[in-house]
Amino acid sequence: MNCVTATLVSSAGLLLFLLVRRLSLWRLALTGLICFTPAYVLELKFEIAAWPNYISYWDAGGLWGTLVFGIPRGEIAWAAVFGAAYPVVIASALDIRFDGRKSQESGHASLA
């Protein structure tokens, strides 16, 4: 197994494990995926525009080296998995909870 596949499989496995433990974090994973992936791809496009030879550092052969919108497919896949997994890992490690209850209209904190 190549390093890109191994990274994606292990990261996705960790993400799935954490989401099974705390399904309430799925929105955080989705938000990370939706926000980080395009931001990373845009950053990579700027780097390639500033340094055109930069793309030559990726192995052009194989599944992950194929270019999609001028970016290696493996980089896009990594950004998607990382964007989804990282916030969930941090939220799990810090035991962050998202309270589903709505705020009180008065704005006063409840002492109960």
C-alpha cells in the first residue's frame, strides 16, 4: 500500500471510529470537509502558480498522482479527509460537547 492510501485509510478509520462514538460530531466533520478542502486546493493553486515546477514534486503516475483541476488527486483526497477528521479528533480529545438546547430568550443563564 502506498503512503497516500495508507494515510487516507488510517485517517478515515479514525474519523469513523470517533463518529461512531459521538455521532453528534458529524456536523463538525462535514463543516471541516466543506471549508478546508477548497481552501487547501486554492492555496495549492497559488503555490503552483508562483512556482510552476512545484507540481513536478508529485509522482504523476498512479491513482493519486492524476491531476484534477491541475492538482494531484491525492492532495484533494487528503484535504477532504484531513478537513473532516482534524476537528473531530480535537473535539474528542478535548471532550467538547455541543449542547442541542436552544438559548433562553431572556439571555440569563440558568442556575439549575
